[in-house]
Amino acid sequence: MAGLLLAVGLLVAPVGSGEATAQSGPTVSIESQEATVGDPVDVPVEINGFGEIGAISLTITYDPAVVSFPEETSTGGLISGAPRDDFTANVVEPGEIRISWFDASSPIPGEDGVLLQLKFSTYEGGESSVAFSMESEIGGPQASAYGASYQDGEVKSATTQIDVSVRREFGNSSAPSDYKLVALPGQPGVPLDETVAGERGTGWRGFGEGGALGGSGEANLQECVPGAPCTFQTGNGFWVISQSDWSFQGTVPGVPAESDLPSIPLQDGWNIVSNPLQQDLSWASVQSENGLNEMLWRWTDEGEWAKASTLSSSIGGEAYYLFNGAGLDSLDLPVIRTGSLGPSSAPAKRRVSSAAPGSAAPSSMGLSSVASSGMQGGPYSGPRAHLSQIRRKPVSLGAAPNGDATASERAALKTKALETEASETEASERKALESVAGWTLEIRAEIGGKRAASVTLGKDPSIEKQETYRAPPGYFSETTLHATGEGGSPKFARQILPAGAGSFSLLLKGRPDSDVHLVATGLSGLGARRPVLVEEKTGETHNLRAEPSAVVSLPEGEGEAPLLLHVREK
């Protein structure tokens, strides 16, 4: 059509490729639209300031991964509302549609309003510009080009509004453990000081997590002060303690649950994260979407850390801690699509692939997952398969003890020999299994009979290097118990060592001049092994096999005790 216009002498005016120019005169604009995933969306093309129109040639581009036209390629399946029946439209290729019309003898009145509508059949989520290309042009009855400006539009997810009414109580707010991790859903943009009452510092305090930014290590608590205010944004959260309740009631823009992988910005090291959607997400699905191995941690009302299997919607006001050792720029949130039973299959922005620590979990019998599955793929095919092969193996009895033995006596001797070999084989296999079996042991710190902290330790012969979960910062924990790396850092909430590795280094911290009960659980999985806990400073030992509860006295003024756990094979 553009060629036809040029052939009849149309003078082509410069056309903008996206933004409206400041010049006066007629305009052609694509009206931006919001849509719901899976639904069709009509996009109006409007004109303003035109006289009579004798020729139209529009080329419009779009992202075919976001919006698409139906398979039907007729004009009526692509556009609607055109002022004449002889308009033509065709999809040149996915991502480009051309619309044309020409009739100099019977021009179209240039009335302001919608010229026509693009009939996209499906919105897939995300954002797409719907833009005029440089060839787009509209001319008058005399084949002269209007000096029109062209304004692009876009299609994006419909933004919902969330009515939020949330409250968290603090009790007497007398101890550091009374702090709470709080968050708001959606895209709130709400200052923290609007959600608390009283004077900052005396009535309430708030802190954010700076992580490893600026070379500050893995964690970096930063107080919310006038020079560094804190604001609730999508997917973040803060530590708060207050003399009165923390609460918020109002309406905030939502993050559409059907948008294209909503994401949360991440920093290196520790992050306070929250779920801005109005649906809970399993942590396993988030790990899978992002290639993450680390656990999600929640701060309980009892003032201790607990592993979370669900990233609950922050409509309830809760935030979590996550260690970003993989260097992710953002955390993508898998969402449940309309008509889908599972998480989105859309690709994450950034992937890190590695084996999940703790994935080789011990079985209920204390065997590693490799041993309990029969060590598939290795030289050992498992006790039952191996035993069945031996039982089918021909056995040579040699000469009978009595040359005159009857056939039945010889059969009895043969049966006895088979049973003896099978019995010896079973005993040998039991011994082999015991030598390769993995184990785990939890040591729990208790104060006044209440759980305060815990650490999980173990060995797994199927792994080549240790598998760990980082322990979240103990800013407001009265008592902490961690396994430690070389030199005391990093600190782990879980440490599984390969076969042949040494002992476990632990660090217990708490109130100075107090007694902490350490309770070991999972002893049945150790077999004949003997766990011994050693207080490094005093040399005192505790045989946890004989007595699974040990009392460790924290020294006055220090409040910490380095420990060693030896698990002896006999």
C-alpha cells in the first residue's frame, strides 16, 4: 500500500517510531491496554485532528510471545471496527501486522476517535509495546501525506488493588527475641514509620538487612533512621519492635498473580524477603524456579529460627530470611496460571545449577539415600538382588562324606550348604551396609525446658564434599548453636560431611553465666557409633550415647562455649 501511495505522488512526512512529538497537527495513537493472562485483548488505534482521509498504510509491531493473533488470517479475524469493509489486514510474520486502505474518490471523514481495533486473541503475560513502524502513513484525498505524529502503546498485566488489614502484636517488648519480621503485600511503597506508633527509638525501632553489600560480610543490620528511612517495597521486609502493635490498613497496588514471573531484587549475602502475591508458594517450587539450594528461614513467636517449607503471602504481614550465596540478581516467583495445576514453566531470569544440600537425606533406618536405594549405578546392586544371585549360583559339594550316602542325604547336605552360604552372605552384607551407612543427628539447645536453637550434623559416604545450610544471623536470638567453618566462619545450621572427614566444630552462644541443656536426638540412626561432645575451654566431655542430655555452663562475661563433636565408630 505504501508503494501505491508513493506512486500517486504522496509526499511522505517524517514519522516518529514511538513517542509523540511536540509538533501540532493530527495524531495517530495506539491506546495502551491491561489484560489478564489467557484472555483476548482489543487494542484501539485512534486518530485526532485529521481532515478527510483517502489512503491508510499502517505497519504495527508487537511481541508475539506476549500477545498473538488467531490462526485465522482474514481481515475480520485481525481487526474490527474499521470504517469501510474494504480494509485489508495481514500478519506478515509473527510480530508484525500491516493494515491498508485506499479510495481517493470516496474519502473517510477524519472524525476524532477510534479508527479500528487490533484483535489479539491471547495475552500470555508480561509487557509488549504495540508500535508504529517508520513506514506508517495516512494521506488525504489528493494523495498528500498528513504531517501526523504517531504514538505507540503497550499491553501489560492488569494491576489489581489489594485491601490490606494486618496487625502484629509484640507483648511486653522487653527482650531482643520480641523483634518480628514484618512485610506488606503487593507494591506498597509505604514508609515503615507510617505503620508504627510513638517516637522512633523509644516507642519503636526498625532495621533492614544490608547483606554483603560494601564488603560488610554476609549480614549487615541497618537501622531505619531519618537519614536512612525504610519503605515497604515489593518483596522486602524489616525487623520491628514496638511498644504498641505494628499494623497497616489500606489499599495497595497488587502484583498480578498471573504476571510473567514477578521477581524480588536480591543482594549478595542475607536478604529479608517476602511474598508480594496473594497466594502462598511452596519453597520447593521457588527453589526449582531459581536453581537455589538454600533454605528459607522464619522467625518464630518464641524467638528462634525455624525452616519454612512455604513462602506465605505477606497479606499476613510475615517476612523471611534467605541467604543468596549463588549471586542471583533477583528471586523469581513461580505463579499458578489460569487453568494450570502447577507452577509456571517460564524460564527464570538467571539460573544456578548445583546439587541441593541435604538432598541425600537419610532414610528412617539411618542409611544414606544411596545405600537405601541399593547404590544404583555403582558396583553394588543392593542386598536383595545380590543375595538372589548367590542363591541361584550352582554350588559344588565335592565328594560325599560317605560314599554310600543316599540321594536324599546328599540333597540335605546340599541344602545345608546353600543355607550356610546364604547366611554368611547376609551377615557380610549387613556388615558392609553398616560401614557405608550415613547418619544424621540433631543437637538442640534448651533454656528452661524450651527449645532455643538447634543444629543438624551428619555424615554421608555418597558425597565428596560437605553439604551445608547457612545459619541465619543471630541478631535477636538469646541463644544460638551453630556448626562453624574453619576459623569460626561461616556458621551453619546443617552440616553433612563426607566419609573420612573429621569432627564437627560447634559454637554455643547465650546469656553469660547461664546453663544451657544440649539434647541429642536421632541416636538410633548411629548404630554402634558413640557420640562424644567436648567443651574445648574446659576439656569436659559428655558421652551422648550414655546420656543424651548435657549441661553446658556459659562463662561469665563471655557467654559462649566452643565445642567439638566426635562420633566414634565403636
